[in-house]
Amino acid sequence: MESQQKSASFDFIIFGATGDLTTRKLLPALFYRYIDKQISDNTRIIGAARSPLSIEYFRQRAKDALHQFIREPDRTVHHIDKFIKLIYYVSLNGAEAESNWSSLSTLLNDDKQNPIRIFYFATSPKLYGDICDNLSEKKLITDTTRVVLEKPIGTSLETAQEINKRVGKHFPENRIFRIDHYLGKETVQNIIALRFANPVFERLWNSDAIDYIQITAAETVGIGNRGGYYDGAGALRDMVQNHLLQVLCMVAMDPPISLNEEDLRNEKLKVLRSLKPMTPEDVKHDTVRGQYCSGSHNGEKIPSYLEDLKKSHSTTETYVAIKALINTSRWSGVPFYLRTGKRLAEKTSEVVIQFKPSTWSLFPTSPQPNRLHIRIQPDEGVSLSLQVKDPSKSHTSLRNTFIDIDFSPAFHIRYPDAYEGLLMDVVKGDPLLFIRCDEVEAAWRWIEPILNNWSKNNPPLCYYKSGTWGPKEAQELLAKDNHFWHEDMF
């Protein structure tokens, strides 16, 4: 964390402020940056939602959220009470022009000391255009106003283009911050340092040395209270189109000319545009879509997706595995396996770089190929598998071991939540770790053929027990190339 930064003063307005995102992520993130002295006492955090709540009631909700979602050592009465004084509330439907806009206008215009004004849309994406129209009509957009858009940006290429068009009518691209919290995770950002600050890796970061790459985002939880949204989205829209493809870009991009935001995002865009388009035959053979059935985890019975959803039928996928290819000389013939799912055996987000095996060996048994394991969450770190002599056996015997770095104890810090840094980047006007409009649209262009074929039951939906690593078809996807998911390896 950057505790030496000068504290910033701004107005931070959250549309959809009574939702889960505000409670679990936004308020705790802003609190941590406040106690780290990056946010001044002049800052105002203004919740806006349809619920007719008083400021006092909303502040109590915020206090309850902090007690629930920040670490116990940080729950000091002094800090929480000071932070709560920054919080205000307006009962307002941002998508309706005739709503209570006068209260928000009065609150914002009564105090001129905060030149930076940030509108955060924690709402359904279909409302983004209406909210921006109303902000413009009510003359609440200034030259230093920024807007933050939560994912997903649309549900298809067409809807994404419409959102970009409507928001872009009121805000220039450099003041639109499309947030993907995976890009705020320290370990995802560390991929850049790992690659480009360590020549030993960058020289091996290509098809000459790498056999295949796995990118995983696995959850043990089900759909929770998101059933209404999730059943209309599914894992492909909810996770792959944004989070997993952004991580893929960080892993696969060529070195940018600089760490300027446009140079970095240009390289990410090149990766998205280089993804091999998915034909119907590719979708049939190189994708898996699954849905969790009842099962058990740690001895506890887990309901099925349909039981969680309280419906008798749904073809929505809760699991995705895809074999993706990138048509560049660097990655020729190297498959990228993307997978995500709910109700899996472990909660983990990770990148596994599987290097090629030796073409010959001095030893009686062939050494295991090296593997670089980048742990994004929850145990942030990096490990590299190595073959060494087994000290308990003869001089020709090998043992697999690991060089392992666990970031949090290594640096003696609390690893900040992804939203903490990203929100302060919005305040600073730094778009480096946010997604440009052409990136969003390029991702949808690659995803749409998969969605279209899945809607025709190509391939059929398969099923997996809760508490496992997914359907057997996902193992078969890799086995066709004699590849394995890393948990199935030695």
C-alpha cells in the first residue's frame, strides 16, 4: 500500500448503494484507504438508491458492513466513527428522469470544495445509458467528473456497443473507467513484473518452451442470492468474457512499449484480436459447459443448482472449460485452457504455466517438466516446480520440489483488496488497469460464437457433483492432447 500518498478529496456517488457490492467491497475498500490516509476528511461518499432510507439508517448499515467485512484488528471505534461521517444518502432512482434528482443536485452543489466527482454504477448494466442521460440533463457532469462501470458491460456484442455509445455520448473515453476487479489484484499485476522484470522468464515465455497454460477461477459457493441475475447470464458471461480473458491478456501479451495505459491496453487488444475464432466444430470439441448437481463438501450436503434456483429446469451453465488458441508466432500451437465454476472442490484463482518436457534425459526415469504456478487468490504467491536429487535414494533418483514465495508474509503487509487500488486510480484519473471500449467489444466478438452454439445445445450441457473439480468432460478436453489439469498431476 502507498501510505505516503497525499490524501485526496472527492465526491463519490454510488448508484445502487443498497446492493451487495457496496456492502462487501466498496465501503470496506474506501475505509481502508481512509485509514491509510489516502482519503481526506473532506471527501463525501453518497449512496443513491430507490429505498427511502434516512442518512442515519444508511450510516448504520455502513457501520454494520464494516464490522462484518473488515479485519477484526482494524475495527477500531475511532476510525469507523470518523469514516462514517463521510457518508450521506439520497433516495433516488438514477434511471428515472422524474426521480429525486433535486436532493442530489443540492447536496453536490452546496459544497464546492471537492472538484473531483465520481459516479459509480453498481446497478444493472442496462441502466447505464439512462443514468448518464439523466446526469447530463440535470447538469451534474463537470470537466473533472468520472464514471465507473461495473462488469458485465452488456450481455452481447450489440448490447455492449450500445452501452459504450450511450455512455460515450456524455463522457470522453479517458473519463470512463470500466472496472474489472481481477486487474486490481496484486498477483495479476505481478504477472507484468514476473515476465518483464525477469529475463529468465521472458526468454522462455513462448511456444519454444511452454507446452500449455491453464487459467482457473474456481468457487466453492453456489449462486447465493444472485439467482435472478445469474440464470440469465451464466458462467461464460459472468466470468470468462471479462475476468478470465483479461488475465489471459496479461499472460499472453507482447511487451508493451511502455507502462503507459494506452501502450499496455493496445497489447491486450492485440491478444483479444488474435484469439482463433470459434467455429461450430471448435465449440463442439473445445468447450465444456456444465451445471452442478447435489453433492457434499467437507461433509456437508450441498444442493443442486436447480434447488438453489428454486426452478425445475434451466440450461444455464455454472461451469465452463475452453481450449483457446492464439494466432501469433509467440503462441503458435500452445493451448490456453480457461475454466471457471461454482460449487467446485476449492476456492482458487490461478495461472499455471506448464513447460515442455525434456527431449532426452540422463536419468533412468524422465524428469517431470517444470511448472510455474501463479496463485492469484486466496494464497497470493508464486511457485516453480523443480527436479532435484532425492537425498534419501541413489544418485540417479529425482524428487519433485518447489521454490515457493508466499507474498503476504514475504512482504509483511496486509494484501489489499483489489477494489482499494482501483478506486484510488479512478480518483487519480489513471486508466491503466481499466478496460477500454474496444477491448470489451473484441472480447464479445470472440465469446458470441460460443454463446450462439450453446443456445443450440452444441455441445450438450453436462453435469457434475458439487464439491468436485467439475464434469469428466473437462478432463477429457485436456486428455485429447495428453494434457492434465494441474490438480491431477504428480
